[in-house]
Amino acid sequence: MDNERQEERESASLKKASELFSLLEKKQNITVRDDQYDFSTLLDAVRQFRDRRYRFRLIDTGRFDPFELEWISGHGADLYTSDETRSNVHDLEFISAASRKGNAVVSYLINGKWDVGGEEDPTFSDLMNVGRYGAYLHLTNRQQPRDILQVARLAYNCTQSGSWLVYYHHGPLEKSLLELGRNGAWIHMTELSLEGEESQAMIRDIVLSSRSAGSNLVLHWDNGNNFSLLDDIVKAGAVVLLKSPLFDYKSPLKVLEKGIRRKRLDFRAYYLYPSVLP
């Protein structure tokens, strides 16, 4: 009975590996989790992935040790991990260094706190070091409030090291976001952050401050009706992501929508999927 089960597991593993290698022949990004395949299968697949117009993306669930991730990233796989999966950020320093040799990126999503004294909590100094090694930091204030001026220091540190900090903002706009933009952060938000005259007056300046540093503001627009405001934001140069068509095909504003959809977002400026705000 045990031999039969072992043979079934091996057969299933071979079938999954075959499906993965068949994906290499298609013109598309490949996204897999580290718990779907064994290390040798993933490493072989990454080595054979030669179409650099697309990305081989590995989602870290904590299965592999840092040395194995160094090998996979060093051969060209982008790594997507988080503080929930990999709280020891020192692991990411060497993985990030290896990823640069493979023209890959390491993206680290930070949902929780730092500098709170817990053994598993990263410190601000830890995050600065990870940025210096070239990791792309993705930071959200959905669960934890953030000191934006401290985040701005992280953003500047990343840009000086050749990577970016991507910030997902929830709630009303703050004047400190101007400083964050000036320090090179990519800033994501929805139209819900633009409720109120003060926020609407501030948004254009935030766009311009971000663009002056080589980054941008990414506005996720769903059901907003202030098309005059949207037009101003588009003219300022922001990236706008539409969740649904805005206008009837006969509307003169359809030209605005076409212009919005032509503007592409760099894959390094979002975490896995552009429409998702962590």
C-alpha cells in the first residue's frame, strides 16, 4: 500500500512538472507558489525560461530556505514575499543581491509594524539595509498607521540603491505625501482618498512631486463621478487604473478614457497584480 501511494505521489509530481515546463513555451508571465513544485523542478524551469519580455514570478510561502531562494532568484525568478511569510529580513539581503545577477527583483510586502520591540518584528534599520541590497519594498497603511516622513527615508534609500518603495495609501490625503513623492516613492490610492476639497486641491501637487523624482502616483478609479478632477489628474501625468469602462462609446469623454488605458504601469510599481491594493 505504501509503495502504491509513493508511486501515485511521484506520478502526480511528474504531471505537475510537465505542466510547468509546457508553460515555458507560451508567451506569458509565469506565476507559481513555492509549495507547488520541488526545488530542483523550479530551478530547472527558471533556467529554461529565456523569453525576457515576460517574468517568471515565485510567490514565497516559506517552504524554501534562503540559500535555495538565492539560487532561484540568481537564475532570474522574481520573488514575492512578505513580513507575514519571512519576518527575518536579513534573509532578503543576500537573496536580493543574488537576484540582481539574474536580472530579477525581490518584492517585500510589509503589512505589520516595525520597531515595536518584538523578536520577529523588523526594525527600521533592517528595512533600510534590505533596501540597500536592492529589494523593492511594498508598504501599506491598511492595518498599521505609518510615519510618512520615516517612509520617505526608506523611499529615498531605495532609489539611491536602484530599487523603489511602493506605498499603498488608505484614507484621506496628507501633506506629508508630497515629501514621500519627492523622495521617489510610487504612491497608490483610490478615488475615496479624494473626498473633500482639501484632498482634491492637493492631489495634483502630489502627482507632480512624484514625477519630479522619477516615480508617479497610481490612482485606482472605480465609481468616481468627478470627471473634471479625473481630467486634471490625467493631465498632471498620473497613472490611472480603471476598474470598469467610464463612458458610453458616443461620449466625447471617451478620448480621455483611451488616453488613460494607453498608459502602462511598470511591473515593479505594484505587488503581483496592478489592480490590487494591499
